Amino acid sequence: MKAALISLTEKGRALSAKIAEKAAFLECRRFCFHKHSDPAASDFYSISQLTAEIFSGYEALIFVCACGIAVRSVAPHVRSKTTDPAVVVIDDCGKFVIPVLSGHLGGANELSRRLAELIGAQPVITTATDTGSHFSPDSFASANGLIITDMSAAKAAASAILDGERIGLVSEYDCINVPEEVSPGADHPVGIFVGSAHREPFPVTLRLVPRNVVLGIGCKRGTDCETIERTVLAALKSAGIEMERVCGAATIDLKKDEEGLLGFCKNHGLELNTFSAEELMSTGGDFSSSEFVKSVTGADNVCERSAVLLSGGRLIMAKTAANGVTAAAAEKPLILDFERRIL
């Protein structure tokens, strides 16, 4: 998790340095008020200005200061629980760790627990499902890489659980550690459906879509980003695969510096993974083959082989070629763990 550590006092500076050093689960950048800074931190003069500049650039903002200061700093930028970063406040004596924003989807609750354990503090969790030790649909979705398609249905599911009701579960994937509040089957007024299909097996259905699709892409040298974008999106649409499900992209190492391909990945927040021809050719599976492609790259198929190799799963979209671009998609194996934590 990419996190910004923000401190105002000398005690806060020392605590932020301790967290940055010991929190291996975070990718930290420290910001210290200019009067209490050090060479490893970036100085700032106005916390409101700093917050405005970094709010959307980090997955978590960790304030080491009074809670009121943090709240006033983030308030103008809060938009939605589906997009806002996790916001956590720690007093500069390190006694309490308080998640104040995006507790479930953003992971602030679990982050607070981990930070509290790290520094010997008390986590202060106030969300109803957590205080009552109930199952949280939001946290489950976030921890398992699932996309919530309807926040009102998510709220209805959480409300049913808090009212002591069981909710149903229908899933295209195997599930483990299913809590007592969740009953496999569709015989409930409110329930969760996990899968890629557009199904609503319950009167009120929380549809969770897995983000477990890997793209394999090949292209002619110099193909621009717009062409790759247009071609890949058209291929996915034809195959009935939502772009939101894509979690990674892969190609041959010959294309690691291809600007159009890198631009496409950047536009969609994807990491471009590359493999050698030997690695691609050693990947097992039933792939289409091109002697021409093999003569140029050393692998008879780049897109299908790279997608399967990165995913470790099965091909769900065979090679599609147009405009000098080839695209394929594979699905990562998925086991839904109801006890998995977000960090």
C-alpha cells in the first residue's frame, strides 16, 4: 500500500520515522512540518495545501497529529467511499490509531490494526460491523479483489447482517472460511453473487465482480497508444469481458520499451509484465501458432502465451488481431477467502 505519513511536531516526526522504518507492509513517503523535519522527509508549510496536492496520489494518508486537524485537512477532498484513500490518524504520543475514512473499501480499519500492533498502540475502530465482530461485505470485497457494482446493495447486505439476518451466497468460485452470517444458496431476500455473469439470484443482489483477468498483448513496433486502446477494448467487448476486471498485462520482453503499450498500461493503472521467448514457449496450453511471429520474436504466439503465463490460469479470450495489435485474456484462479485481510 502506497502511503503518505504526515507529521506536525517533533514527537510526530520521530514516530513517522519509526513507522516508515518498520512498516514493511507500506510503501511510505514522509512529509514533515518544516520546523520539525529531517533529511529523509519532505518539508511542508501548510497542511491544507499539502493534503490538496497528495490526496488522490496515495492509497493511504496517515496523519500523526490531532484528529481534528486531519479531518479539516481532508474534508474538502472527500468524494466517495469507492474512490477516497484510507485516512488514519495517530496521536503524536503513539497511544491511539484511528481510522477516519474508507475503513472497509480503502482498508483503513485493517491498516489501523497493523499500525497499532507495530507501535504498541490501541486501534479505535468505530464501524458497526467491526465493533460487533460481524462480517463486512465491503471488507470481503476489497480483500479478495472484487468490484462492488452497487453500493446500495452493499449497504443493504451490511444492514441485514447488523439486524441479525443471514444473507445468501452464490459464487462461480470456490469459497473458504464462510462466516455464519452467510449461507450458500439463493434462498434469502438479500445475498451476494460473485462472478462475471450479469446475474441477480436474490431479490436484493450484491453483485461482486472478480478483478482477475490478465491481458496478453502483442503489437508491431511503433504502434501508438490510441490504436492499442481501441483494439484491446473492442476485443474485450466482443468477448463479453469488462475492462474493470483486468488486473495485469503481459507481453514479450522485446516489447518492454514499447511506448504505446506502456501508455495503455499507464492509462489503466496496470503493470506491464514481460517474459522471454523461452519462457513463453515453455508455457503449456493449446495456443494458436504463427511461424512468422516465431521467426521475428522467437515465440510462436505472444499474446495468448503471456496471458496464461502471468495468470497461472486458463485462456478466456483467444487471440484477436487487428490494426497491428494482438490481444488475448486469461483468468487467474480464484479462491474466495472470507477471512482474508486487505493488507
